[in-house]
Amino acid sequence: MDLRIFTEPQQGATYDTLLTVAKATEDLGFDAFFRSDHYLRMGSVDGLPGPTDAWITLAGLARETRRIRLGTLMTAGTFRLPGVLAIQVAQVDQMSGGRVELGLGTGWFEEEHKAYGIPFPKEKFARLEEQLAIVTGLWATEPGQTFSYDGAHYQLTDSPALPKPAQPKVPVLIGGHGATRTPRLAGRYADEFNMPFASIEDSERQFGRVRAAAEEAGRKADDLVYSNALVVCVGKDDAEVARRADAIGRQVDELKLNGLAGSPAEVVDKIGRYAEIGARRIYLQVLDLDDLDHLELISSQVQSQLP
């Protein structure tokens, strides 16, 4: 079971804070550092000092880390044209020596689009499907060949399809709760399917849909990695769990129901139940980025107990 650290910088974080967390992620033996792709805070937090851009952040971290994988859950399809995104991700992959992964979703938070003047199209899912075809098509085009695409939303003519990533294939992540279109897209394009903030039962049901969709697309169901994203709140004792829950504005009982919360033993047990339904990777949503002791506890008392 891989454990990855997943951050939400729009809630308030500087690049230096993210760098500190990423370096701790690497030093403590976690598999990867991922971040969300948002430009506006959510909820009652002030979001100060303001947003950081996901791919600019990852470009910086690519040069300041050595081992960990780097990626997004999820890059918003509304923020970037697919040809530009393919260039950005390929460049950051080169900068990291081949450690980048691309999570790509439709984009959903209308308020941040209004706040920063970003178009928010009504039909986003069809655009996402074209974006996936274009990004993966550009990367797969052999050097010296060109790539063209004539879609309803995007058209590319004789693109040189450069630059290429350092990796032969950048892993593509697709995720979500949708019962039909999401599994179909994942079955066709995804190297990993991520189920965000879902129960074991709902995750098992969605994993089944994605496995069936992969087979319908002519792939083996086990060609995909299946993963979950869950908020994490671990403490050595009840008082520490309660303190950490209070720091992120959540209730312990709710976190235990909907996330990974409690003692290290409780969290190890719950991760094991996700593993039983096929999850091979957990993204730990860390909401208090100043609490590095939390990461150290998870590393020494949770990660060390996992197979």
C-alpha cells in the first residue's frame, strides 16, 4: 500500500510551506506529494496569502526534491488548453527526471472561475474527453511525426507534439463518483482510478464499474491502479486526535466515519479494509500544513505497519 501526501494549498499556503511539506514527505518515506488545483479558498478560512498555481509549484518542487512522485488531484480541465497542458506537464516531468503524474478532471468550482475571469463552460465532460485524447495523443506521437485533432471543442493541426516527457508514459489519473461516463473515460485513458472521499462500500462499487469499463475498452482490469483520497487525522491518544481535528475545523466522530482518523492502530485497520476491496494507494489529505509532527507520526506508526 502506497501512502501519498495530498495538500489543499488554496486554503492558505505559500510555496515555502509546500516545499517544507514536500521535503518532509520525501524524508519520511512517503511515496508522493500531490496538490489540488484551485485558485479560491473554500469554506470559512481566509486563504491568505492567496493561491499558488499547481504546475508552477510542481515545477519548483521538481528541482528541490529527488525521489517522490509529484502530481495533481485533479488539474482542472477548464484552466488550461490541452496543448499547453501537455507542454507544461512534459516540461515538469523533464525537470523532475521523470517523476510526474497528471490527474485531470473537468473543473467544477464555478466561484473561482468568476473570481479570476476563467470561462466556465456548461458542457465540461465532453471537453475533458477531448483533452484526454489530445494530451495523451501528443505524448504518444513519435518524434518527427505530427499530431492533428478535429474535435467539437479543440482543433490541432500538424502539431510537432513536442516536448516529450522524460517518462515513456506519464501516468494519467482519472477519478470521481459518476456511475457511467467517469468509468468509461477511466477505462479508456487512466493508468490510475481515484475514488475521492468515499466509503469502503461506495469505493468497491465504483472500482467494479471501472474494472468492467476497462475490460470493455479491451484492457485488463488490473492494468489500472485503484486508489482513494481520504482526510487524515491521527493522534497518539484521544486528546491529540481531538486537538488535530479542532485545528482543521472538523469533528472526531465525523472524521472517523468519513476519513482516516483515530489512533495509529485504528487507521492501519481502516486502510486494511480499503486494501481488501482493491485499493493499492491512499492519498492522505493533510489540511494542517504546519503540523509536521503529524506526518512523522503517520510515517512511524502507520506507514511502518502496512505491507
